[in-house]
Amino acid sequence: MKLVFLGPPGAGKGTIASQAKTAYSIPHISTGDLFRDNIRRETELGQKVKAILAAGDLVPDEVTIAMVDNRLKEADAAAGFILDGFPRTIAQADALARMTELDKVVNFVLDKETVVRRLSGRRVCKSTGRTYHILYNPPKVEGIDDETGEPLIQRDDDREESVRNRLEVYEASTAPLIDYYRSRGLLVDVDASGSPEEVFEQLKKAISG
Ligand code: AMP
């Protein structure tokens, strides 16, 4: 199953992807996680993109496309994948179409106010990228990752200033992909306003049809 998860930041794509990857035995490929991993390891790519991520801007297409192209060539992605956070521009979508054929594009639908509320309460485990919400999806022990026991942090770009910019970038560059994929008959809408369990149930129905 080759899936793309589309939707504004904070819609819960990462949370649902980590459930779906187990259920469907396919890797969860998050371009944001790949960039953050490079920043943490201080690679050349990481140094190049660090300030861009902190501001909530988009990494240039050619850099992002090359990274995804390499990742999709790895053996675990041969039978399927969940792409989370890619494509984010029409140029990226065109490039992806040249790399592989998709089964479905899932559009996580969520209003702006809820997005801001979710992002401000989001906490992540730095080493695994697992995400929580202090109210809606809390860890078993406050401030601690359920599996690794590491402390949870707030992402730099979940601060208000970056959040506003990320939403503007989403509207301008990424939202047009909804029509792009709808016109190609690939889009399925999922209401992302419920609990992770509810959204996951909807996802299963949406992609089985
Ligand atoms: P995310 O974790 O998906 O919210 O991504 C975090 C940040 O990584 C974004 O705000 C961008 O700076 C960068 N990023 C992730 N995916 C892409 C992409 N497909 N194209 C450009 N920049 C991206």
C-alpha cells in the first residue's frame, strides 16, 4: 500500500502514521523527521536546513526530492510506505509521480483553530519522533516517552511565531495539492477532529474502499 498523508501541520498525520505503519507493515517516512534526524546528527544536510525548519519555511524542492528519492529506493519501501509531510508543493508531487505510483492520498481535514490548539500542546520524543499531546494524547507518565523513557520536548517550530508561518506556507504551497490529487482520483478525506482511535478507524475505512 503506497500512501501519502496530506493535511495541515498538527492534523495528526504523524500520530496516525505510527499506528498505520504497524497495522499495514509499511514504513512511515516523514520528511520532517528525516530533516530533524540530520539536524541532530549535524550532517551537511542538517546544517543546510536547520534555520529553514526553525522558521517554518519549506526546504528547497531539489533537496527534499533527492532525499525522498533515496529513501524510497531502500528495500523496506518496495512494497509500500506512508509518506508524511511529502509532497508539499506541486513540483514535489510531479517528482513523486515520476518515482512511483500511489494507491491513495489521505487528506486529514481540520480547522485552523484546532490546528493551533494541537500544535501548542504537542510534545515529541526527540530520538524516536513519537508525538503526544498534553491533553488529547498524553503519555502514560507526564513528560516521558512511553517506550524509551526519555523526556519529551516541544519542537522549536511549534512556537507561536513559527506555527503561524507554517500555516501560511501550508495554505499557499501545500493546500493546492488537495485539488491536484482529487482530480487524479486518488484523494480520500478523513475528518481529523476526533481522537487518534476515531481517526484511525476512519482511515482504515477510507483506504479499504
Ligand atoms: P513536519 O514535521 O512535517 O511538520 O516538517 C517540519 C519542517 O520540515 C517543515 O516546516 C519544513 O521546514 C520541513 N519539511 C518537511 N517536509 C518538507 C517538504 N516536503 N518540503 C519542504 N520542506 C519540508
